[in-house]
Amino acid sequence: MHKGWFTKIFGTQFQRELKRIRPIVDAIHRHEERLEALSDDELRRQTPKLRSLIAERTGTLAAEVERLKREKHDCPDAEQRVELSQKLSQAEAAYVKALQGALSEVLPEAFATVREACRRLVGSEVVVTGHALKWDMVPYDVQLIGGIVLHQGKIAEMATGEGKTLVATLPLYLNALAGRGAHLVTVNNYLARRDSQWMGHLFTWLGLTVGCIDDTEPSTPERRAAYLCDITYGTNNEFGFDYLRDNMVFTLEQRVQRSHAFAIIDEVDSILIDEARTPLIISGAVGSESDEKYAQFNAQVVQLVRKQTAIVNDLIGRAEPLVADVKTGHEGAVLLYQAQLGMPKNKKLLKLLQEPGVKTQVQRVELDVLADRKLPAREQKMRNVEEDLYFVLDERGHSVHLTDKGVETMSPQDPNLFVVPDISHVVHEIERDESLSPKEKIERRRQVEADYAMKSETLHIIHKLLQAHALYEREVDYVVQEGKVLIVDEFTGRLMHGRRWSEGLHQAVEAKEGVAVQEESQTLATITIQNYFRMYDKLAGMTGTAETEETEFFQIYGLEVVVIPTNRPVRRVDKHDLIYKTRSEKYKAILDEVERQHARGLPVLVGTVNVDVSETLSRMLKRRGFRHEVLNAKYHQREAEIVAQAGQPGAITIATNMAGRGTDIKLGPGVKKCQVCGITAHEAPFGQQIERPDLSAEEIKRLGCNDDPPCGLVIIGTERHEARRIDRQLRGRSGRQGDPGQSVFFLSLEDDLMRLFGSDRIARWMDRTGAEENEVITHPWVTSAIGQAQKRLAASVRPRRGGGAQSRGAAYGRAGRRRAGR
């Protein structure tokens, strides 16, 4: 409420930002009028002219920085070096401040130069990743504003299709004029290569050099040359790994990177939030016998999981008749609660929990158990609720632990296998034993430590195997290809080549799948993505979905988020979520909707959260006889080809979250029937007059444009993702640059998000209204409740982000080598 009043009085953040930026945009236009009269050669000479202007403003300070660096390098006295370090830090800060002032002064002229160059290149041909493209882009005012925001070191949130790739050229050109290098960071190497070639056409015309580190091999002269270019494109992982390699070289001349001056991060939410605490690790092999033990203990864990499954099925079978009777309902709910602790995703259990009132009874038992645990041990009545199970799962905490029964089953011959002794107490006893000689005490201590290490390692391996079997699903969390376990990124749906789960979890999953268990490794060098990018003097980012994480961006990186309106109105119809009781009902409804929209000749993009769901829907569509394409981690090589055809009339595409991020789905002939669409826009566009629709109000109403549009790309979400911005990204694939479109999410109470965080109130609502099988509920309140569930889940997931380490084997010897540190 307070935010609404504040906006009415002071305007939106963008409106306030626009008051400060508008004079800069006007200045750019004035420079454009002058540059229009120049010849091509004269326009190209703008680059050296602007370079010299910046050098004049900052030359003295730059020279002082270099002088202090040399003096510090040659100084033999430690105290003097400390003093020189402080002076150098002050000089560098003064230089960076003066440089930013000089860049801001020449910004209007530099941006005008880029815009005029774009205009002159229209119609020229450029080869991008082997395909010939015609240049047809000239930045419009919204893109100029986006460029200014990026130059100021902020995050520009711009909708899909607003041309963020072109926006980045403006601040990249300006900041490259300082001669310190400007970096553009992307999420995958296809985008890095594509953009370096595509936008490189513009930069080279203006006299700048462009490099792409993903086109070169690590630690080579070619990689170093790519960093020495004015503008360097590359993926976040390669930038981070190059930094680690540079800190492991023998001489400074072997480094490839130079200073970290300015970087623009594309899809900034994916890199700085999702990947934030994921460590990049350069590792080396270590001699270990534990790899064989994973296979050795795996058979025991498999047997344990089978026994648990039988127990859970028995609990459910006993509970089913009890919960149906009011008198025995509580007893049945206790049995179901036990089953839920043992196998929360058991299909029979999930189906039973959808029966009216059952879920509420089980939740009541859960609250009773929590209250019971707070009582003194002798007064606890439900302390034995876990004793029938071999292990207990905590889905929310993503953890698993063995019960006493599980311990006995895993070690019938050695009841003390899971009892780790207090090593400090044992060592203390040895030290006090006067009957032992000093040499015997040392030997006894070594033996105790070796036994302790062996027992700890065995416990660790068994626990990781249990996690692998109980919590990690094939085709959801990972896939197996060519005898290797490859992790699937939960946010992008892409395969993470080179990444391995840490602390033995990856070896456990390999043992589970029966592939070769790769040896464990030791860390030689490591840094998190978060810490790497915080080293830059100035950092900026762009994405279509940053506003939901703006607090985290500001608290961690000091980055402000500026939401920039679209150039043309967004005319996509976003429908309220449709919720079904069971997953099977939901899938049937999705197929019916796909069939209906396909019959209307509209392209349909079905968004899924994992590989398993995408392949399930693909099989169901095949049974109905519909031709379609599948885009997931298994078929990512055809991503560009599949995305290019996804907007054709009647096309059906099933895609995981990867869904062509960084590429546009362009509508084919006949999918868009009007030049100016009649769908009511969400909000007024920037810099455009009110567009008069081609159709009259009566025709728009008759065609149902605002309810069920007869044109545009149809987005169907199969469930909500834990991160709201992933859902916004999926919706954003439709309705670009004023195009028509619609989106809708189909949910069920069996979805993970709904089951764990959101379905309590909705389940009670369905019970109260007597919702029958195949009946759907939809309401703005329900959509709002799901949004709250996503917030709760994001809060619970954030502390455990980055569970898998991005690891690369090192071509280095001992970890203890002398390093050329920064």
C-alpha cells in the first residue's frame, strides 16, 4: 500500500531515472545530427579521437599509478612496500574515479558514433557461426537508455526480444576506449561465439579489436591475445578458470588475463544468483582406495532401499482402510506420516493424500510429532514413530539419515560400525598410560587415527550412497551419457560438462548407475563466481528477470536494478494458473490444450522443469499422433535449429528451462495477423505514441483477443519452478516487440512445489468445494498463494545453492608449487 502511494507521488523508479537520463539521450541525438554529415572514414576516425580525449583527462594519474607499481616492485624494504601499497591503492582509486568521469563526458558522442555506424551498416552482410546474416539493427531510444544504465554499473532489466545483445555494444565501445579491456560474459559458449562475431562486425568497422576466449585453448598465446583485445567475449566459467590458472603459473609472462576493469554480464540473474556460490575448482588426482568402496557398499544400500519400499507399501496398505473411518482416522494418519518420512514420493501415497481430508489429518500428525519432541524424553509419546523405517528423508532440507534399524541392517556383523569413538578422549588415555614407552604411544596414536579415518570414510560413503539412491533422480537431477553421469542445471536445463558434485556424492551416483566410479581429487585452486566478479572495478548486468532478486543483487554486489519498459507494448495474455488434483489429470489437460491450439494453427511451446517430464509428454503426444520437437539437455546440440522453427504455424515444441535463452522465437507467416495487435497492453510503452489497433473494439471482442487470442505463440507451463524468474523467462518467450501471445501454467497438487510448500490451503479449498476428479480450479488468490510458496521455497533453497563444484582437472604437478599471486 505504501509503495503504491509513493509511486503515485514520485513516479516509478524508471520515471525518476529517466529524468536524470533524458538530457543524456537528447545530447546523443544532437551529436548524431553532426555525425550524419561525416564520411565513413571521418566517422571511423571518431575512435582515435575519443581515445585521445580520455587519455588527456587521465594520463597524469595513469602515469602515477605505473610509477608507484615500478617503485613497489623494485623496493627491497618490507615497511616501505606496505607504505607504497597504500599510496598505490589511493592512486588507483583516484585514476578509476577520473576515468569514469572522462568516460561519462564523452558518452553522448561515443553512443552517437555507435548508432550512426549501425545505421551505415544496415544491409551489409556478416557471417555468424557459419550462417550469413544481414545487419538490420539500429539502437532505438530505449536501447540507448539501457546502454547508459549499463555504463553506470547497474543492472538493466529488459524484456525478451528488446535487443540486449545490441544494447551491450554501446557501453562496451565506450569503456573499451580507455584501453583497459571490456568483457562481455555469457552463460554458454554458443552465445559467446555468436555475439563476438555478430557484434564484432560493428566493432571492427569502428576500429576496435574483438576476441572470444571460448574460441581458444586455455593457457595459450591465442587465449592471451583474446584478452588483449579491446573487447573480449566469453563464458563465466572460462573467465573464472583463467583467473585460477593465472594464479598457478611459474612466471608473470604466462598469465593470460590483465586487469579486471569493466564487465557486462548477460543473463546476470543466472550467473550472479544461481551460480553465485558454486565454486570453480582446478583439481588434481589423489591416490585413494575409496572409489572401490562405493561399488562395494552400493549393493547393501540397494537392498536397504528395497526393504524400505516394502515397508512403506505395507504402511500405506494398512493405513488406507483406517483413514476412511472417522474413528480410526488418526491411527491411519500416523501410518501415512511414517510412510511419508520413508518415501515421500511414493505414488500410492501421493494418490491417497489427494483424498478429501487425508492430507489435513497427516499434517495434524506432523504438528503433534513436532510438539512431542519438545517434551522431556520420558513424556514423549511419539518418539518411536521412525523405528519401523530403515532411513528417514527430509525433502525440504535435502538430507537423509539412518535409523537404528537401518544401522543394524547395514552392519549385522559389526554393531559398532556406525559408532565413531571420541578420538580426543582415546588419545588422552594413551598419553596418560605410564606402561607405554614414548615410541609405543606414537604407534598407538597412529593406529587410533588410522582406524578413526577408515571408519569415518566408510560412514561417509554409505551416507552419500543413501543420498544418491533416495534423493537424486535420473533424468531429473542428472543424465547418463557415454558411461558418464552428467549433472543437469536445475535453472537452465543444460548439461553441466566438467561439473561434479562434491564430497563424494558424484562417486555415489556413479556407483548407483553402475558406471565407472572416477577417482576422487584434491583441490589445487578454487574461487566462487561471486568472489571472481566482485574483483571488477565496474560491473553491470542485463536480463529479462532481475527485479525479483533486486535485494540480493544490492546486498551482495551493490548493484541496482533498473526496470526499463519495452519499446512497444507487451500484448501477451497471461492467464491464471489451472490446478488439478493429480499429475495424470494435469497431463491430460495439457495435451487437450496443445491439441486445441494446434488445431487453431498456433505454435505451442510447452515448458517443463526437467528432462523426465519433457520425455513423458513427448511419448503422450506421439500416442496422439502429433509431430513435435523436444529441446532438453539430451538434444541441446540442435537448440538453435529447434528454436528457429518454434514460431511456425502449428509447431509444437517441448522444452526444459533452456528454451533458447539468448535467442528469439520469431513468428512464422500467418501466426500474426495484424500489424498493430488489439490485445490490451499491460502498461504503456516508452517513447511510443498510443498505437491504434488494426481491428475495431467490436471485432476484438468477437474474436476474444483479450481472453483467448487467435494469434501469437502459446506458452504452456507444466509446473511452477522454485524461482519465480524462471517462470517469467518462460512467459517472456512470447509477446516480444508488440507481438500477440498467451501463457498459462497447469499445476497439480502432486507437483514438488505444491506438495512441499503450497498445497495446504489449496487442498483444503478443494476438499471444501468437493472438487471431483478432472475438475480444475483457477482463481487470482490461488495464483497469489503459489507466488508465496515460491518465495518460501527460494528462501529455504538459497542457503544450499552451489552444491556442485565446477571442477577442471589441472595439468599441473604438486599442489604446493610457488604461485604468481595477484
